[in-house]
Amino acid sequence: MRFTPHPYQRRAIDWVLGHRRCLLFLDMGLGKTVSTLTAVSRLLDYGEAARVLVVAPKKVAESTWSSEAAKWDHLSHLRVSVVMGTAAQRRKALGAEAEVYVTSRDQVVWLVNESKGRLPFDMVVLDELTSFKNPQSQRFKALRKGLSGVERVVGLTGTPTPNGLPDLWAQVYCIDSGERLEKFVTRFRERWFKTVERNNVTIKIWPKPGAEEEILGLLSDIALTMRAEDYLELPPLVEETFFLSMGEGAEKRYEGFRRERVMELERDDRGVITADSAAALLNKLSQFANGAVYEEAEPSGAGGAAPFVEVHAAKLEALEEIVEGAGSPVLVFYQYQHDRERILKRFAKLKPRVYGDARDLEDWNAGKIALLLAHPSATAFGLNMQSGGHTIVWFSTGWNLELYQQANARLHRQGQRMPVVVWRLCCRDTVDERMLEAIDGKGSYQGSVLRRLAEGEIRKSEHQNN
């Protein structure tokens, strides 16, 4: 396929070519993958790079970058080696003759150790840079060490501040090694934030007056920010909250569990469910609002199973109404495995499918799946699902703004021809309402940050043109 870049894509390509270390804060749907690969191809032609590493979320690493390279005529010459699988398979892929090597963020620690502390690449692209926002994580610490000798580093994300400005330090450090926002996170916080600590643990942090303007100003020379609403004519994204009642009996049990942290099960032989910490209580209340609660610990793996007890069917009934009224395929995001199992059982006649791999993606886009279930972490990044439908249901939104926005963008992106309707199922007077408040509040703040960065870029461009 012939690639004719839009003006905003040309700008992104030129930004990567003109900055050895840079940030691309590009909204979902603006084509950051093809733009970055186009810049990589040119750098290879210019002799300014020979080996390029891309680090991405697992599902994106498995197929998106290699598929994108194969899709476009001008990129078809690129040899892409996917560094995934067992240790032996990863070593073989690293030794393959290629220009671009793609691995998942979960393999960063292994890769840095395998490379004896220094990544053997001229250029590193960090797709979904927010994967490295936690300065205490092992993946950030490994990357911090491994990038020391890399000439070019590009950070890509459309959601740089999912939890506020403090998220920026580790991400920016990956790009400039602390040149702009201090060498150490403690100095970053001391300079721009007020904090409340307890037992040497920060429990609350907020920016000092003027901190946002100063931080964003310091990033203006390396960060290119573009919002989809400024460049794309997408159909509308309509978010609807479906408020539900769990029923009087379930509501009383929920309130009792919230107060006492102990809930008796309906069958005496199974005893009681307890929550011994605030975090455990919040998790159990979230499960309760969804309609079922694990009797003991949650399953630890994707294929694990744990007994659960159903406490109400309000969300299943609401989902039935939405599916019946949609008249087209529906994508459902769930949080817990018991959500998935109960939905699969309830809608068995529709032959629902749980997203697992590229075959599911192909069938969804071909209209072969009436009801597709997915955990937001499995589909949130990089997948083009806009051809399969235009209705999303969040069985529960969770707390993670980045996953929420990215998951919605699987359908609401270039190529979508219908308005995308996002239904959020919310049981009244439960933790569901707190989740929605958190998601919407974080979204408003992040939108403000991106808007100010973008406006700064526009002013700078106008000044240069004059």
C-alpha cells in the first residue's frame, strides 16, 4: 500500500529526524507507528542508524510493528525481528539479520542483563512510554542503565500524565537522562511539588503554584504534542453511564460488608468472606458491584480459577439490554475472571469469544464475532479494531485512565465510520461511582496538560514562521 503522509504525520516524521532524543505525545489514531517507522527507514538510509530496538506492550510487540512495516510499500524492505518467546527464542531473534528488533516491555530487564548492561542499538523507540512512569519499577531501572550508550531515543504515548504531572519524571528521564526535570525523582518532587509523607512513604502529592507551566515549558524543545481533535475528523465518541440498582437485598449486603468487612455467604457450608485491609475491601466491593465475589484469593494467572459466589445480576441484565439494542457487534471490557465467566454463560447463544490473538482480531474486523470480551490490558494498545463495530461496554471501568482511553481508541480511530458509543455500567452508591469520578477527573486534567503543550507548540511554530 502506498503511504501518503498527512501534514501532521510529516511533522512527526521531521520531529524524529531532527531530534536525537524526543517525545511524541500523539493522540490515538494519528498514525504514530507508521510515522516512526518512516523516520527509522530514512535514518537507516542516511546511515545514522543500523540497529533499531522497539519496546512495546506485549500484544503490540507481537504483531503491530511487523504488520505495519509489511503493510506499506515504502517500509516493505525493513526486516523486523520479534524478540519474544522463550529465552532461547529471544536469543535467536536477537541474532537474526534485521534492521528493526521488537520486544515487549516485560523483556526489558532480561534484555539489558543479556546485553551486559548496555543495549547494543543505535536507536530505541519506547512505544507507550507510560509503561516506564514508575521510577521504582525494575523495568525503568534496567532501561535507565541500558540506554546510557544509545544515540537516539524516541518516546511515544498519547497519555503522558494518566495520574498527573508526577508521572512525567521517569518518562522524561528515559529520553534526556534527567537534563530537564532533575537527575533524581526526589529533587523533581522537592522542586515542583508539595507532599505528605507517612513512614517515608508519599501518600499525597500536588504541584506547587506555577509548576505545571514551568515543567511543560522545559519539555517544549523535545516534546511534540498533537491531539486527534485538532487533526482528525472522527465520528463522535459518546460516553453514556448506565446507572443501575443492585436490588434492595444486595444493596443491604453491600453496605453491611462495607461497614463490617465481613459478608456471610448464602450457603452456610462456605462460611464467610472477609476483607482484612482497605485495599482488599475496595477490591471486594468492586467485585460485589460487578455481581460476584471470589470466596478466597483471586486466580493468579490467566488460566487460573477460583470459586466465587454470585450476589446479583444487575449488570448482566443491563448488558443484555445494550446488546439487544445495539444491532451490531459489541466489545465488552471486563475486570475480573468471574465477570468473563458469567458473561460467557449468560450469552452462550451468541457464541461470544474472549480476545486472545491475531485470529480474533481478524474475525472481529470481519464482522464474525457478535460479542467480543476483552480485558483492557489485552487490547488497550495499538490494535486496529474499528472495522468490527462501534459499541463498547465497560462492565466496570477500573481506575486506570490510560487503559480506559487506550481501550476506547481501539474503535474510535481513523477508519471508523460510525459514532462510537461507550456504555459504562455503574451500580449506584457503590465503588463504581468513585471509579468513574477518578477516570473523568484524571481525563480532564490530562486533556488540559496536552492542550497546553499543543498550544505551546503552535505558538512556537507561528513565531518561527514569522
